[in-house]
Amino acid sequence: MTSSQMKVLVIGFGTVGKGFFELLYRKRNVLSLNNVSINEIVDMKYGYIKNPGNDVIKEVEGGKIFPKEDVLSVIKESDADIVCEFTWLDLKTAEPAYSHIKTALQLGKHVITTNKGPPALKYKELVTLANKNHVKFLMKGTVMAGTPSYNLLELVPGAEVRSVRGIMNGTTNYILTSMENGKSFSSALREAQELGYAEADPTNDVDGLDAAAKVTIISHILGWKHEFSDVKIKGIRDVTPEQAKEKTKLIAYADEQSIYVKPLKLERNDILSGVSGVTNAIEIDTDTLGKIFSAGPGAGKVQTAQAVLTDLVTITKGAK
């Protein structure tokens, strides 16, 4: 593969897919990515779009019909260099994203995903497959969207990580912040749903599964042996407003020996105790710098698209 022209296939044209499409074309000149183009989009709702134009978002939202195609067939027949996988999350089987990613890697295509399922449940298999085929499998958007998280370590080569902890789910942090201000759990959850922070079925968030997937992914990236099934998980359903006022936060934690997600009462001077609303934060304890910290948005259309753009730049730099 040369860096003269790189073609991208987008799978899933919902919020993240549309956000990435817009951001790529807005930032192409700034990042010298004029040799990168989105040549194909396939979506369960909108169909298969070949050579999408600048108005493709208006077209699909306006009801334009495109032919329906089997996603795996599109991947197999595509001449794309990079596959961006943005389909829905399944933390039991990782499908259909797992099959999409596996097929793309087998065909020697780079993969960028924002879907936590495959890297949380199938990381070792997929990374091994990527290495075998000399391509990259990147997933920055699965952890804290575009806000720097585990990728901070690229700036401190040789630093050994002793532990990682953080607030990795914005929905639960918003709920706990509302409870800190006097609301009940049910009232705070309802408010989060009305604002679009929580899904109609909030299970993955409030029961800690989303945060568990993220800390598992970080553990995999750091080379620790934890699997998603190893995470000791307790959500926030039993947290009281009184506990929230005492700075109880849903903390995701991992070191080489242990991994968990659970509500913990933090000291007032703990840097994580001041993280409020939908903000995500991570603290990485290293042997050379001690504790380094990053906080920012952990979700959102542009924020997640930024993560995809970060991974895209990593791939294009490696192709030069």
C-alpha cells in the first residue's frame, strides 16, 4: 500500500459515522489528508452508498433510498484500505462488529472501531490477526472518545504503568452529580434519559458494564492478562443521595493483578472527586512520572469522531 491514495469504507452511518464524515472533510487540509477519501458507506438502515458526495448526510436524512447490501459481502468486495466500524454494541457476542472487523483484517485492511465489544471480548484474537496481516487494529474511540486516555503513554516512551483508574462512564457520573445535588437515583436517571445521556435501557451504563468494557480494553493494551469476564462489577443502582454527596463515584480500576468497577467514596482532595457531569477522567500511575491525569468529554458526535481521526492519522503516518 502506498500513501498516494487511501480509500475508506464506513460501516454504520449513525451519529459517529456522520460525525466522522463531516470532521474528516473539515480537517483534511489542516492534517494533510487530501489523499484520504471515504469511497463507500454501508448501513443497515440507509443501504450501500458508493462514492458518497458532500450532501450524503442530507440525502439519507431526507429519505433517499440506496440499495441494500450484505455487509460482509461489501467488505469482501471493497478495495478500501481502511474499514471504519461504527455499528451497535453487544457485550455478550460482540456481533455484528466482530465479524466485520475479523473479515476486514483477514483481507489485509486496517480497521478503526469505536465499538467496545470486539476489543473488550476478542482483543487478543483480533490483534494477532492484524499483526499477521501487517495492518493496524485501532480503537481510541472506545475509551473516553477523543479525550486522551491510554494514548497519553505514547508521549512517555519507556514509562511503566503501575495502575489505571478513572471515571469512564459519563452517564453514571451525570446521575451521581445530580444525586449529589439532591435528586433521587430514579429522578436523576430520568433526567439523563431526557437529555440523551442515558439510553431507554440504561443497563450497560448504570450496572457498570460500559465502564468494565473500557477498563478491560485498557488492560489489554497495557499487556495485562485480564478479560472482560474477570472484571468485578458493581453499578450505581444502590448508591444513595447521601453517598453521592460524600463524593461517591463509579470508579474503574486496573493493575496487573486486579480489575474492577464499583462505586467508591473519594476523599475531597482526590482529583477524581471533582469530576462532575458527563465528563470522563483517567489517572495513570507510572514509574517515571508518578500520576498523570486527563479529563474531558467521553462521548458525543464530534468528540468520538475526533478519536477516529486520531487513529486515521496514526495509520496514514505509518503508510508513508
